[in-house]
Amino acid sequence: MTDFLLENENARKLVKTLGLPIPVPEKLARAKGPYEERPLDDKKVLVCGVGELQSVLAQSLTKAGAYPLVIGTHESALEPFVGPGEAWARAPELVAPGEAPDGARVDAIVFDGTGLETPEDLHQLYAFIHPWIRRLNRSGRVVVIGRPAADAKKPTHAATRAGLEGFTRSLAKEIGGNGSIANSVFVQKGAEARLDAVLRFLLSPRSAFISCQPFHVTNLAQGDQAPDTHVLGGKVALVTGAARGIGEATAELLAAEGAHVVCLDRPADDAPCSQVAQRIGGSTLLVDITDPDAPDRIAAELKERFGGVDVVVHNAGVTRDKTLGRMQPDAWDMAVDINLGAVIRITDRLLRDDVLRPGGRIICLSSVSGIAGNRGQTNYSAGKAGIVGFVKALAAKVGKKGVTVNAIAPGFIETRLTNAMPVAIREVARRMSAVGQGGTPEDVGQAITFLATPGAVGLSGETVRVCGGALVGA
Amino acid sequence: MAKKKNGWGKKQRAVIVGGVRTPFVKAFGKYLKLDSIDLGDIAVRSLLERTDISHQEIDSIVWGGVILPSHAPNIAREIALDLRLPASVEGMTCTRACASGLQAVTLAAAAIERGEADVVIAGGSDSTSNAPLNLPQKAVHALAPLAFGKAATPGDYLGVLAQMMPITDILPKMPKIAERTTGEVMGESAESMAQRNEISREAQDQFAARSHHRAAEAIASGRFDSEVTAVETPEGWVHADNIVRGDTSVEKLAKLRPVFAKDGTVTAGNASPLTDGAAAVLLMSEEKARALGYKPLAAFRSWSYVAVDPADQLLIGPAIAMPKALDGAKMALKDIDLVDMHEAFAAQVLSVTKALASKGFAEVRLGKNKAVGEVDEDNFNIYGGSLSIGHPFGATGARMVTTVANELANSGRETALLGICAAGGLGAAAVLEAVR
């Protein structure tokens, strides 16, 4: 699980000195420890654009500890930022449009594009961001905010809104080399208050390996005020496949936010699963999720021992790779059942019996190769792409209960599985992402944990790729 | 002698009857030989003499301190024993960083209001000069098994020596006022608050100069005479505060170099100095005070203690505590005749007053739709404050209560608001009213 270009200083130096045509990836800044009150402490964030979100952004950024740099010609541009700036002692700074001042650098750029309506308006993206993009610090962040194209009244508006996503995806590929990421956020009218938690996540190091992604903030699920720290205090979380890899990392991160984590894995994995549970003060549940009585057992156990569950992470998965022509039927059945069938059966049971409590969070694991297609994985991709459809449809049904349903699609993650790949293929796969490296199980765990928080109530029905902006997939 | 009828559940008003303090002097100076118990003894003895209270009437002593003597941390009880008060005078010592003195006084008021007690002495003292220099834990852990454990072989001694390298790791460290969680020295926090709240060097120096001028005037006019008692030390008598510089000026202060950052604004001139001293206040139930023939000076209408994240703005707490105390008293800042704020740093005081005047701060941090208000210079720290008078951590709250209570009793002002910032991101505040 070692990327020599990241971990071996000599290799990094050698490649740089010799000027080899290999891009040396930037070490990504990553979060340590649980959620903080001020995830953006002392960061400089350029706020620009044309839109209605200035005061939402002002509140959110200053509270999170950031200093806003506001582009404008007159002091009046600072107006929405003055009050929140005084409240948190983060005075905004006015910068003139056009060339950035000498030596000025920023840690993040937030573009408010909610006011853009015509293709000509898209020029604002260029006008505001072009002078600053090369002033973005390492592990920097770009967030482009707009209104959802689907809600547009006129096709022109829809086109403009959709344009923001393409811009952001391309920009992400350009800034990945210095460890920076870019994502777009489309916020429904009336859901502006739900931006806060999304921004705190996307601008923080917790989103290190998420790039090129669109996020849709909606009012689909009901929800109230959410805590900024100890975000899962008092919650019970179920993680399937918790014995190792992404499941293990996720269980640890959920526990660090205060959740009691029920670590589920196959009876054969008793030892590693129990070890994880013990380390994080959680519980162990040994069930083969493909057993016909698995939904019953899981539901009964959660109800009896914990009175229900708040967070369900369907992480358990399996590959049985063969080209379709060579594939045996049981390989097909197994991959589709574990990756999709069992997920649906268990979820249905938890919902039917009200084991999942109001305000619950369901997070399913999809996969970038599932979305993009991969030779030898017809079975796996059928299952993982099925997840995308499942979360979208279910999200619409359960929003009234305050439940959100989302999927995470990991790209190239440094795990036992990928470490077993042939060296050449592994090297290529790693460098295919915008940030030129693989992610870690913690990167995926951070995304899952974020979707599990009460603050992520604005996101439901989404499939979020944690892929560092991989070339493949959509 | 235990003499108390059981007063539990009796609702009574607590009033301040009097207060006395020692002169406040620079640490490692004239009080070098007096520890915080000695200083407490002196303040309380003087309070007993000046108020002429019968020792039999006293129920308890509540004391505040920050650097507590490790051999006898319950200073309150030591004072009672040193002064040979009746054995029944119980004592407790509280610590809430720089708000410890106010904490002691409000604990006493609460005990009286609950009917737990009728007559309580409250106050605080600190002697930075006598802060124990602790051996680093590393040295203790290495040496303790040899000193207190089983018999050791020569090899064990060598092992211990090896553990104690490098030698700088085991030398006693000077005490410093650093946050345990952030490691930040308080001056650094003040420096960052000055930057973040855009408090200029000039504004800080102006505030500091004013503090000195006002304190010097108060001393010259005899305003503190009834509140300050002379102290006898082995080297002679100390009659007056020795930190106040009546002859300082903004120009002089401007010459000082910043201490905590190269291009910083916080200097020795606009920060409160390490100080030794003690202050004590006598509180009673109003009924008791009248029965014993005392004229009550003032009473508490409310108080409040709050906390903010120490890693953010360490000393902004009063900007939240003061409005909360006002709410508790069902009053607004405009109803207040006198504001007295602990001056840890000029930058901190000005950050707090700026926040109080900010609508944005009120909306976001206090959930109010308008600013708490501008603090009127003419009614604010009218006799100076910790910058000029000094700041023995545990004593400051009781000093402020004494000065403000006397002011309310004698000036025709009716109401006062106190504010104190403290390490750990704590904020304290209280509203006092005159008792006529």
C-alpha cells in the first residue's frame, strides 16, 4: 500500500531533478481527529461571483474560522461580511477585480454563480477566477455554487447552470497537481441554510480525495439544526464489512464523532471484526448478509440491543471477476446479491419495522468502475450501478422521515485489494486521477461519515465519487 | 462556636458590607517573602478590624486563587486558622483562573441567598512570586522509583541517569501563563485578538495611559484609602500600589517594544503585569447587616459565567458574559451607571467593547437584534484597572467588587456591570446595584 512517489523523498527528488515526464503528486493535506468548531481556522477564502448567497457564505465562512477576501470595487461589497466578521473577529478584505495583488494567496475560492442566467454570464467564471487560480495554495479548494439546472424555467438558464459543472470538472484536472480539488454545488431555492455543513466539509481537509463532483443541496429530507462538533453523539451506526479496509476506517471515524458503531462482518471474520469493535468501543454483529434470515437477525439485534439504528453503512462487497462469456452462474449471482440484493433486503426490513430512526442516514457503497464499466466486471457493475438507482429512488420516498439515502463511489483506493494488482496497472490506475495518486480508506470513510452527519441533511439521492477526480466515470 | 439556626430555604438578599485589599505590588518584589496565604491573612485581618465584625458571627470564608500553594491549597481554611477565628468558621477555596475572586464572592452571595449562611468573608489572593517551581514530570518519573521504591542496584542508577538526558529536560521550568490545551501564552492570544479585532497599537496605548492616569488620580485623591491596608513585610511597610505610573503618556508607551510578536502591538505597557496581592469582601444577609448595625453598600442583581473556545479568541468571554448578566438582571447596558472591566490587556478590553458595540456580534453570538451598546468612556473603569493597579489573579474580582460597591454607596450611581476574562476561554460578569 505504498506509493513510492508520495512516500519516498529520494524518488520524489530524483524525478523532479531529472525532469522525468512523470508528474510528482502533491501530498494531500488530510484531517486529523474529530470534527472541529473551526475547520477553516485562519484560512483565507476568496469569495466571488454574482449571486444571492453572499450573506449565507459570510455567516458560514467566518464561523468556520476563515478570513473572507471579497472581490469588489467598493466597500459596499463587504457589507454582508461586516456583521459576521465582527461576530467572529474575521474582518473581510476587499480586493479589486482583475489582477490579484502581488503576493496575495488564498486557500480556497468560492464562486457564487446563483445569479448567472445566460451563456454570456459564464464569462464571470473567467473574470473572477482566472486572476486567482494560480494564487491557490497547495491542497487548495474551489467550490462553484449554482442553482440546479433541473429547476430552471428557461432552457437558457438550464444551459448556463449546467455549464458550471463542466467548468468545475475541467478546473479540477488543472489544479489537481498541487493537491487541490474543485467541486460544484447546486443549491435548491429555499435550501440555502443547508449549504453550511457542505461548505465546512468541502473546504476542509476532510474532502481531500473528492474532486470533479457535483453536489445537489435540496429540501428533500426534513431536518433541523445540526451540531458542528461531536456530530454523531448519541447515534447508533451499523457498518457492514467492518473488519478491514474502508469498513474499518469508517467505523473508526464514526466512533470518533460519538457514534456507537455496530461492526458487522461474516462469522469467518470474527477475530478482525471483534478487534475493530473493541478498539472503538463498539459492538460486534456476525452475520452473513446473504443468508435469507440476515435482514431479520440484523433488525432484531439492532432493535433489541440499541432500540434502533441511526446510520447504516452498506459497505460489505465482493468481486467475482470474469468476462461474461467465461463467467459461471454462481459468480454472477454472488456478486449481484452481495453488492445489491442484500443491501436492498436489509434496508427494506430496517425501514419497514421502523428500526431506522427518524433522521436516519443510509449510505451505500457503489464504485467508480461500477459507474464507468470495467472489463470482467459485468456482474459487479450491475450491482454497483444498481446502487445508484436504488439510492435515488429511495431518497424520494423517505425524505419525509428526515432520512437521507446516498451512495459513495470510491475510485482507486490504496487497500489490500489494489495492492495485489500488477505493478504497471496499479501505477497507471493511481496516476489517472486529477490529484495523481490513490486515495486512502480514511478518505472514503470521511465522505461516508460526512453523509452520516445531521448537517448533511441537504444531500439525498446523491452518488458521491471519492476518486480524486478520476479520468473514468461520469 | 456553632450557633446557626438552620436557615435552609430561607430567601434572603445578600449584601456587600465592606471590602479591603493589600496594596498590589509587582511580583518578585516587596512581597517576595509573603505567599498567598500570608497575603490573604493580611487582607482578611484588616477587613475584620475595619468592619469590626464579631468573629462569632462569621460562618465561613470562601477564597479564590490561581497559583495555589501545593502544601495547603485550601487557603480559606488556612486563613481562618491563622487568624484564630472560631474553629467553626469553615473554609473553601475555588479556582476559576482570573475570575476566581469574583467566583468566591458570588459563591458567598449564593450561600447567603440560599440561607446556608448569614455572614461570609470572600476574596482572593495570589503570589506569582511564590509559584512553586515544579520538577518536570520526566524527572519525577525517573527518580521516584529510586527514592520511594525498592532497593536499587548500581545498574538502576545508571538507567535513571540515562532517562534524564538531555539535562534541560529535567531542569525546573519557570511558570508561564500558557494555555494547557493550545500552548499559547496569554500575550500571544491578546496579540491575535488585537489583529483580528483591528485594535491599533495607539488605541491600546491610549487606553493604558488612561488607566494609569485614572488610578494615579484615585490614589492621590485618597479614593482607595478606605479600601487599601498597609502591609508589613520583613523589609518594612508597604503603603501603596507600586505599579501605577501617573507620569506615563501615550508617547512614552509608544516607545516600548512589542513582546509577543515581531510586528505586534502588545507591550509591557499595555498588558497587566504579574502582581502579588490579596482582597477580601464581607457579605451578609441584609437582615443580618441591619441587625448588626451595618450600612449595606451594594448587592448583586445577577451574575454569569460563560466559556468560549480558548483556541479562538481566548479573552473575548466577557462580551458574552456581560450581556448574559444584563439579561439576568432584566437590564440593558443603558441602565448601567458604571462599567468595570478587568484589564488583562488593553487589546482584550477594546476587543470586548468593540464586540459589545457590534450589531453583527449581537445577532450572531447573542441572538439579539441590536448591539448591546457602546460603553461610555466616562463611566468605564473610572479608577483605572488591572493594567495600572495590577492583577494578582485571584484577588482582582474582589478588588473590583470592593471599589464598585463603595462607588455605588457613595456616588449616587445606582447600578454597575462587572466583566472579567479568564484563562481557558472563560468569561465572567455581574450586575450590582446600590442598597440604600
